[in-house]
Amino acid sequence: MARKVQHSLLTKAKTNKKDEFYTQLIDIESELKHYENHFKDQVVYCNCDDPRVSNFFNYFSINFEKLGLKKIITACYKNKENNLNENGFFSEYISDKGEKDITIEDKISVVPFNEDGDFRSLESIELLKKSDIVVTNPPFSLFREYVEQLIKYDKKFLIIGNVNAITYKEIFKLIKENKAWLGIHLGRGISGFIVPDHYELYGTEARIDNSGNRIVSPNNCLWLTNLDTSKRHEDIILSKTYYGNESEYPKYDNYDGINVNKTKDIPMDFKGSMGVPITFLHKFNPDQFEIIKFRKGNDEKDLSINGKCPYFRILIKNKRLQS
Ligand SMILES: C[S@@+](CC[C@H](N)C(=O)[O-])C[C@H]1O[C@@H](n2cnc3c(N)ncnc32)[C@H](O)[C@@H]1O
């Protein structure tokens, strides 16, 4: 029993540690500039954010008028284990409507929750229902549940997750059904996260910025969204052909389709199924390709070529060649 308790405490500590990555303003700005047309008259909800430190709140309050926002709601979670006497709270930020002599106190109200402010709590869900678009970097350890809730309440969203999230069956299903897709930046395109003082500064790109923030760059995150972008409607330029180069595209043992090792090598003349690496999703245009299946052949085992399995493949078909 003692061992069990010890183990669950360790797991919890590990989980909490992974959750303490705070997003930099620069990364929010470089992604959000691609979605400005979505925010007019909208209520934005940042439901995993302390408005005193969150750069999501910063970004939306700085750009409130420019985006034409109606309201920013920001909810701060207080983990009862660390803050035994503190409840979570939320803030609502509204426009000054161009009136002069308006103080920040007139624009923002702060209300305590009765509970901890967990995004799954009834109190937080009530705020979610009143919102149009959710934008944040949620706790990595609860990503599946977090996205499930957004879908359940039919919300627009733009959130940060780990690239591995694409391989979660629940998330892949959304991508396959065109209910979610990758945003503009991923991997090294997200420059790094601010970590607390007790957090180890690991990796060759770890640094302390001019403001004294401790930054780590895991280079393994992405933006996931259901807000449309122009990038999602750009075709992948195809320059290779299958016919005449068949040996470069071996067939799978357990699926009627060919293997393509790099997105740029997708042949322009192949009508059938093609297995492509998951990085394809960053370039995916749903008018050009259809996603058929993830990773598994007809026998529901990993796709293989002469007994060897290439790393996660997504099976696609070129829509423009189907008649
Ligand atoms: C990856 S951090 C990102 C913080 C902030 N959104 C940002 O991007 O700077 C995740 C945040 O979620 C908060 N959190 C953890 N569990 C939560 C829960 N169940 N409900 C709401 N927030 C939670 C943590 O306190 C942490 O601040």
C-alpha cells in the first residue's frame, strides 16, 4: 500500500511539473496574427490562465480593440494540494467603449470561484458556455479530456499541445473528420516556454531572457485549432511521379497502398492509398487529400513493408485524382 501511495505521489509530481510551461507573448503573437478575422464581437475564454501572469490574457487585452473583442474571460486554477486555503478565480475584461477616464478597475472584474477553478468544474463550464472561442495552453497531462470538453460544448478553439497528441486516437479522429487541424506553427516554430524557478533548465536552447524569464525549448509542441486559416487551403506542390519510379514507393504487406517517406515525395499521379509521415498534417489541405486511416493495415497491425514497420504512417488519397 505504502509503495502504491508513493508511486501515485511521484506520478502526480511528474504530471504537475510537465504542466508548468507558460507560453511566451512572442509565440502567441506569431500564431494569433493568422486568425485575426475570427475574433470580432467574440467572447474569448482562457480557462487555464492566471490573468496576473498569462500572456494569453496579455495578448487579448493589448489587442482588445484591434480584434474587436466583446469580452475576455480568464480562469485561474488553484491546485488545492499546493494552495490549501485558496480557491480559483476568474476575471472578466470588457471594452472601455472609447470613454475617457476609465481605470483598469472599471474594465476588469475579479470573482472568486467556490471551488478550485478546474476547467472541468461546473463553474468553469458555465463560463465556457458563455464563450465563443477558447484560446490557451492547457495542462499537457489532461489534453484528451480538455479537447473532449471543447468538442462536447461545440466551441471554437486554438490551443497548444504536444505533437504526440496527433497520435492519440481521439485527436486523430477529429483531424480525420476535419473537426480539428494543425495551426501554423509547430516544433521549432514555437520558440520556448517560461518555466518556474524550481524547474530544471534543460536542453541546449535553454536560456534566461532579458526580463529574467527562464525559458526551455522542447521543440515538440503544436497548435491545434478548428479556426480556419488560409494555409489550410494551399495545395502541397507535388513534383514526383509514381509511374516510372515504382521502386521508390514499396507496397505495404498488410494494406493495398504504397509507402511515401517524405511529404514532398507524394507522387502526383497515384490514385490509390498512400502512407505518409505524420508531418504531412502540417501541410494538409482537405480539398486536395482525404485522410483514410491511421497507422494500421487491414489486419489492424502496424503498416509494414517486408516485415518492417515505418514510424507512424497516415493513409491518404489524392482527391483530385478520384473520378
Ligand atoms: C502548460 S500551463 C500553461 C499556463 C498558461 N495557459 C500559459 O499558456 O501560460 C497549464 C496551466 O494549467 C493549469 N491547470 C492544471 N490543471 C488544471 C485544471 N484541471 N483546470 C484548469 N487549469 C489547470 C496549471 O496551473 C497551469 O498554469
